[in-house]
Amino acid sequence: MAKVRLFYRRKICYWLIVSVMILMTLNPSLQVIAKESVSDDLTVYTDAGESLELYARSAVLMDGDSGRILFEKNGSDPRPMASTTKIMTCILALESLREHPDQTIEVSDQAASQPKVHLGMQKGEVFYIKDLLYSLMLESHNDSAVAVAEGIAGSVEEFAKEMNAKAAEIGCKNTHFANTTGLTQSGHYSSAYDLYLITREAIKHEDFMTMVNTKSYEIPPTNKTEEERVLHSTNALISNWRLAGYLYSGAQGIKTGSTDAAG
């Protein structure tokens, strides 16, 4: 069957970023060659025509309009998902904000003691949840993820139950949440295909797309600090803040993340 040259377009970039970027380093200027039919035959080429190996243990490349799988490699295998976890954290928070758009939270000891990367919040500090969602999605702060969960559900454990219920509702078969941060923990995993389903749900929210395509954001002073906190996107496809040379004009978010276990 004749091969068709596919360039990274906005309609497939959603699924490419969330399902592949966390697991591999890929220059967005590279071109992808795939068969016309659903296939596991994917070749990545440099501008010089040299082929590169796909090192990701799992990957799914989707057509964002039709949902058609253009490429899949171990797409249903459960894997540690690192900070792509925070996509689901954000979904549930945005659903809560529909009824309580100005909801605030007071930071607990548990939230304030989260390991890096963190915002550096203090116990007793008060934030608008919306501001913490920018912290969550731009710089992937773990303390924000815990504070949001506690503010909405009372505890991380209760919030994780809601995350699992939402995952089942949207059709995830190989996903289980044990926390809201993505830090490595037994019983916390997803698959490349399920991350596609989760992201498809997330982009239904206009505020979510605004957040993941924001390059910088200021959290105003709180009851504990007189200084603004300036956030920057860590997504190299839309911002040069962390890593230069990878900007891609068609990119639309979504979420980066890495741990030793996830890659």
C-alpha cells in the first residue's frame, strides 16, 4: 500500500503530545511516515532523510477529528503516567468550578509539604482554585495538585476515587489513579490510549485549552505573600522558557511530565 506523508497538524497534535511527548524526545520539525491503514509501521525521518527509531515503550497517534488510530505501539499497556495525571485533576476541578467559579482553598500541611516541583505555598495560605490550575498545568506543581484535591473533595484519597469514576465513565480500561500529582505510587497507571480518551474529555473545556496554551501567568499576592508568583509553560512546543529550539506553531498544549519510572 502506498505510503502517505503526514505532517504534524493541529487536529492530531493533541493526541501526539499527551501520548508520545512524555515518553520520547522528538523534534517537532521531523516528518512522520505511516501507512494509509491502521498500522504499527511508523518511520520517523530527519530533514536529511535519515530514519530514527521510536524509543517510546508505548505510543498512540490519533486523528483528532475522526478518532482513527494512525499509529499504535503498545497503546493499551498500563504504564506510569507521571504528570499527565494532572489532566484528570484539572478536568474534575473545572467541573467543580462551573458551580463555584470563585472557590478558594486554604493550604494544608500535606499540600505545603509536597516535593518538587512545587509552587512553594505555605500552610494557611489562601488561593483561588482557578489560579492553582494554571500552576498545575503550566509548571506541574505537586503542592497545587494536592491543594486542589483537598479543596474540592476533602482529601486526595476521596478525589482519586472521583478521578477513577470519571476515567471509567469516559471509557478508560487500563487506568487507575492513586494520587493527583503523578508521583510514582503503586496502583497509579494509565495507557497511551486511555490518555487520549482523558485528553479528548479535557479539551471539551474552553478554560482547559486556554490554560494549556498560556505561555505565562501571574498568581496575585495572597494572605501570606505580597509578591506575585509568575508561572511559565514548560511545554517546549509552545514556549522557550525551559527549552529553546522546539517551538511549533500548530501545537495546542497539552501536558508534559516525567519521572524515573515513566521516562
